[in-house]
Amino acid sequence: MSVLKKFTMEYGFKTTPRLLYTAIATPEGLSRWFADLVDIEDDVFHFKWEGSEQKARLVDYKENEFIRLLWLDDPDQVHFLQMEIINDPLSSSVALIVTDHAEDVDLDFSQRVWDAQVKKLQRLFNA
């Protein structure tokens, strides 16, 4: 079993926290940028990408602020995905903070995947 390294990435958005939360916390929103298809059943998200599938349990959330998912596919590894919205009303800026985990050898690749996926999300709000 290899050790996963936690990493955090920050992305700016031109939207409201409510709209961004809908995009990161609902099956409909996640299907628009994160996975090809997303379903939820009993607090378990089912993510499907071109022939692969992963499951994650919703373990914590606060509406319009954050969502935390625990990946269920590898019982030997306990790791989570958190997406947090930071809102600065004085500057009207909204940021998405992504916290994920990857093996050292896959860290750069995982960060590039997040960059590509979040660019798709950013385009939804800039269209």
C-alpha cells in the first residue's frame, strides 16, 4: 500500500457561491464538468467516466460553503475529496479550494487533471 499525499489547489470564479455550490454538490452540476455521469443514492455519489466508475460517500457539507466526499473504492486507502468555496464580499471574489490526494508519482498528473476539469467548470460561468 502506497502513501497518498494531500494537495490543495485554488481557482478563481466569476459567479456566486450559491451557483458554484450547485455545480460542485449536485449530480446535475457535477455531470457538467467533473464526470460523464453522476448519480446519488443514500448519500453515495456514483461517478462514471468512459468505462470506469468510482463511488464516494458524502461525509460532510455546508450549503454554499463546502462538500467533503470519502472515496469508497479502495478499502486499504482512506482519502477524501473536499471542495470549499471562499467568498470575499468586499472584493466580490469567489474561489474554489480543492483538496485531494495522490501518490507522489501521480501528483503532477493529478494536479493537471484538476486544472483541466476546473477549466471546464470555469467556462460554464464565463459563457
